[in-house]
Amino acid sequence: MTPTPSSTASAPAEHAATDGSFDDIVRSDSSLRRFLHGLPGVDQVGCEARAAGLGTRSIKTTSKAFAIDLAIRMVDLTTLEGQDTHGKVRALASKAMRPDPADPTCPATAAVCVYPDMVATAKQTLGDSGVHVAAVATAFPSGRAAMDIKLADVQDAVEAGADEIDMVIDRGAFLSGRYLEVFEEIAQVREACGDAHLKVIFETGELQTYDNVRRASWLAMMAGGHFIKTSTGKVQPAATLPVTLIMLEAVRDFREQTGQMVGVKPAGGIKTTKDAIKYLVMVNEIAGPDWLDPDWFRFGASTLLNDLLMQRTKMTTGRYSGPDYFTLD
Amino acid sequence: MSTVFEYAPAPESRAIVDIKPSYGLFIDGEFVDGTGKAFKTVNPATEEVLAEVAEASDADVDAAVKAARRAYTRVWSRMSGSERAKYLYRIARIIQERGRELAVLESIDNGKPIKESRDVDIPVVAAHFFYYAGWADKLKYSGYGETPLGVAGQVIPWNFPLLMLAWKIAPALACGNTVVLKPAETTPLTALLFAEICQQADLPPGVVNIVTGAGDTGRAIVSHPDVDKVAFTGSTDVGKAIARAVAGSNKKVTLELGGKAANIVFDDAPLDQAVEGIVNGIFFNQGHVCCAGSRLLVQESVADEVMERLKRRMATLRVGDPLDKNTDVGAINSAEQLAKIRELSDIGEAEGAERWSAPCELPSNGYWFAPTVFTGVSQAHRIAREEIFGPVLSVLTFRTPSEAVEKANNTPFGLSAGVWTDKGSRILSMANRLRAGVVWANTFNKFDPTSPFGGYKESGYGREGGRHGLEAYLKGEDS
């Protein structure tokens, strides 16, 4: 039986994390563990079969055109390299605003995603275009730093103008069962975010089991994360369909219980339009159509955008263009 | 912003199949005109007449049995196992090569969604031939001897036309028998295409004979004095009639009959996957599955939550054109079957169970029934006792494992059962106590050629598939 938070769905106006609904659950490490381990288990074979089954949906013609534009609007166009330059970030920001310079009907992406030191540069280019700046913080990607350093990292990004913060959880603490520590870490980062939206990265490739992914999802949602995100993109495997399926089930169930919606962001390894459409089908049929919106679903990707643009051009002109007709990131 | 993600129609092309206006019988390696009348086979999704098919008379059946006997004595029983295997491997490969054609034809004639015929039926058909091809030269190690029985008369149902053909023909041929097979009268077309594949594979004439027709043709096969073995899959009533017809003869018989399987969900089950298993258990192939999980037994403490999740999931099922690649639930196979499903569902309502159907628009032509679930069902209700053979689920609750076992076993059938729990020891103890031929744990409706399949009680006798499936087609070690 799914454990029920002490007072459910009674105060949907406030975020469940701040209205005290989960006070009983997060009272101690053991009560939190009891709750997380009381969540219904995941059967690995069944979960993977369901994800594969949804992957066989055939999305053609008008529905494909719809899906491509929606996917473009959901992209967090990402560059997270040591060798990033201000010039590259400016180019990326320009591309985010007008992904296809030749076609003004092509929608903008949701955000660009960069390291904190690049936030100001991105912000400068994006201005009030509506495209957000997301910054990875909390000692991304490993999350191995002292708490005050992680918070300073967040502070720095927020002050530079980041609209969204992508934090990583302490996987060591999670895997060793120190759930309350992870919970408090997320809650503190959420507070440090101020008005910025918080995405919580699990690095599902390190969590190993689907049961852990489900537990991490509930932990992050209860701690106040606005989004739950699969991966940093630095660890393989990154996003997979079954892992995202578990997270979509979690946000769906969380809304059932609390009335609160939480977003989902698969990141890393999603490279083709075909892949992206499989994710959208899954969003549609697992979480439901309410999540088919950049406010509630994002793709963390870099190469995906160009494939979406190529397919979009193919849909409108009937011809494929070579990669040279699309800008390098 | 609220968005609607509509899936545009994605129909699989019909162009790959060539349906002839009329079909004869496949006897002694040739297509011949029958001496009886003809009957029509229709597309259940549109009621369009697809073809006229010969109804084999007693004389036609006799000719087919004679051809099978000749092929048995002169060719097939003398051939070495490794030579027989070559033919079976060849057939399996041609089935794979012509898989799309077979899948489309199966969906047209049967009404099942192309996604199932393409991803389940046809691949499992090929796998069955591959598997039994492997046994053909290893019968020495089967435990049932190496001596074939002779001519097998086989009668198969309409729910998995080609798959049931494979279950029957592959082990029979591997063991050195020859066959006379009758497909169901509503779904003869893929069996006739299979006859073509036998020609393409150069299978010696008479080894496989396909005679189409209805009950009379089936009776003629079963009661033919020169048939050594009868294999039947279908309804319990016909199965009983067959058992009576062959009583006192030397014929060996295997029967795979009806079911009313319990799908048992414990409170510690992986709920989301259990819901998938419930859906797959009863709505796979429109519920036209003898081993369908038509009785859901759910532990009281999670009953409400499971029902809520189940209904939400059922609302996403896409019912419609079987050839659309996004269709989850296709057409009911025939007007008669639809009438039977409607009748039993109405009885369920009249007996006081609460009926809920998934909100879906059904096409105006053809035979359709929305996925339906009944709650508040008791063991005394007819919908909890009789096989509906349609997309209708009856839900009962239980408190303790013993009560679950008692309710699950309280049926004249015993074909299959499902157990959903995270606890391994409970799976094993339930499997020991359930009187069912197949018990699935944390899955449902999974078929594999290596795994024996068959029933207890009124679900029939004999096993098909795996090493056990050889027993029905061999004389045994002592002979």
C-alpha cells in the first residue's frame, strides 16, 4: 500500500514541501526510510517492457509535426564543458532564441543550460526573450563538496541571474541510506534558489535500481524540487526510457496525493527526433497531457536540437538537408 | 497551456497481402476444389467479405487422411530426424521472411491489432518451428521414445490462428507424424497461406494437409478411423464431445480447452507493473485468450488503489482499426462471439455487479466491445464462473493468501493463473497450491516454445510446447 502523507491534498495552493504535509515523514531518518521503502516496488522486467511497448507507437504526419515543435520548445540547450567559451555560450543563446534562422515559425527552446560562471554571458544575450538560463550547481557533476560550498555555488548562479538551478544530489549519502541528509540538502538548496526553479539531478546511472529511482523521486518532490532530472550527462547510462517512466509515474502519483505538479527532465543521450518522440508519447500516456508543456517536461540535450530541426525542415519541404545547413552548437 | 497530442492514423499497408476471391483445400501438396459447399470469411473490423473458402466434406477429409497416411508410410516416418529438421528450419525461415505478410493477413481475418500479430503471434510461430526443428534429430533424448504415432488430426481455434497451427504442426512433424489440420471457420486464411509456405519449402506432398470447414468437417477428422492422434484447442463443450467421440478407440488425444484464470495481486506487488499485467492479462487479443486473466483477485487493502490505477490505464487503451499500428485493442472476431460477450455482460449487470467500460469511441461497422471491468463480483456470479472470451474482467477481493488460493481454485477450469508480489517465497508457495497448468509470477500471457502449456480439470489434458509437448506425438519409451 502506498504510504500516505499525514495530510494529503488539503492545501494545494502551497507547495507541499512548505506546508508541513510531510513533517511526520521527515521527522527522522528512520521514518523517512520507512516511507521510501514502503513505496510500491518496481518490477524491472515489467517496467522495461512497458517502456519498450510505448516505444512502438507510430507517430506520423500531423502528430509528428506537433511533437517536433513541442520537443523544440522543451529543449534545455546545454553546454557543460571545461573548454566552454563566452563566445560559444553567446552562440548557443542566439540559437536557443532562433533555432532555425531561416524559418521564423520555428519556436524557441525552453532554456540554455550552462555552468554558473557563464550565466551572466547567457543572460546578456537572451535578455527578455523568454528563454530561461539554467545553471548547474552544487559541485556539479559529482556533488562532492561541503554543504556551504554547494550553497555558495547556487548563490553565485542565482546572483548572476539564473532562472533555474540544476543541482545534483549526494549519491553517496543516498546509497548509504542517509536519506534525511539528502532531503535536507535539497531543501536548503531550494531555499538558496529564491525565485529560481530547482531541478534535482539524481544521476540515475549511479542509483542502479528502479526502486532507488522511485525513492529518490519522492525524496526530491517532498523536499521541494520543482523538477526531477535523470542525469548530469557525464555518467553512462544517462537518461533511459524506463528510468523516465518511473519518474513520470512518481510525479503523477505525487499530484494525486498532494495536488502539486512536479516537472521531469531526462538528460543525456537523447540524440534523435525518434527518441524525443518516444519520450513525449510516454509523457502523454503515463503522466498525462498536462505534462506536455515546457513548464513540466524538458529535454537536457545538445545534439538533439539539430536533429529536430532537420526533421522539421523535412516535414515542411519534403526533403532532407545535410548537417551543414544547421548551425554547430 | 493545455495541449492535446493526437496520434494521426498510422495504418499498416494491406498491399503486401494478396487475398484470392476463393480458396480450395490443401490436400497432398496441391490446392484442390472441395466437393462440399463454400463459406465466406469476413473481416471482423469492417464486415467486408474477404474470400470464399471451401467447406471440406467427409469425402474431402477422407482424401486428406489418405494423403497423410501415404506420406507417413512412404516418406515422412522413414526420413531421418535431421532431414525432417531441415524442412522445419526452412519453414521457420520462410515464416520470418514473410512475417509482415502473415501479420497483416492475420489481423485482417482475425481482427487482432497489427502490433500483436507483428510483435507476438508471428515471431512466436517462427520460434516454435525453430524450437521443434531442433528436437527432430534428438528424440532419443526426449524420454518419450522416437516412434511417431502416424496421422494426426488437428482442430484449432480462431483466437491465434497461425500460432495454434504452429503449436500443433511443429511438434507433430518433428516427431515424424503427418497431419490433417482444420483451421477455424472464421479465420482460415493464414492457414491457407501456410499451405503455400509448405509448397515453397518443398515439403513432401501429404505431410501437411489443410482442410477448411466448420463443425462437421472437424467431426469428420476426429472420427476418421485412420487418424491415430487427435489434437484439439477450443471450447470445453466441443472438447467433451471429442473425448466422447474417440472413447474406446486407440486414438491418442490432447485437449486444450477453456479457462477462467485468476490473476492474484497481493498488497506488496509492484503496482504499476501489476496494472500492466492485469491489462495484458485480459485485454490482450481482445480477451480472446483461453488462458486470459479474466478473474482479478486483489488483496482488500490495495483494492481501491489498484482499481483507480486500472481504470486510469484502461482509459488510455486505443480501440479501433486493427491495422493501425497504434491500436491496442482490435475487433471481436465474429458476430456470434460479440453476442455471447454482450449476453454475459448483461447477465453480470443483472446479477448486481457494477459495470465500468473505458470511454472510447467504437467504429460503427464491424464487431466491437469496449474494454470492460466488473467490480463487486462474487464467486456465485456467472461472470466469475463462465468463460466470457472477451475484453471483460471480473474483480473479486481477498484478505489472506489462503482465501486467494481457495477462490482461485474454485472453478471447473485450471489452465493458468498469475501471482503478483515482491516476495519470492510467496510466489513459490502460491504456485504449489494453485491448480493451474501455467502459473505466471509478476507477468502474464507470456508464451515461449520451450515452456509446456496445458490445463487441469476442464481446461483439458496434455501439454504443448517444450520437451513435454513431444509426448503427445510419440509412442513412448516401451514401444
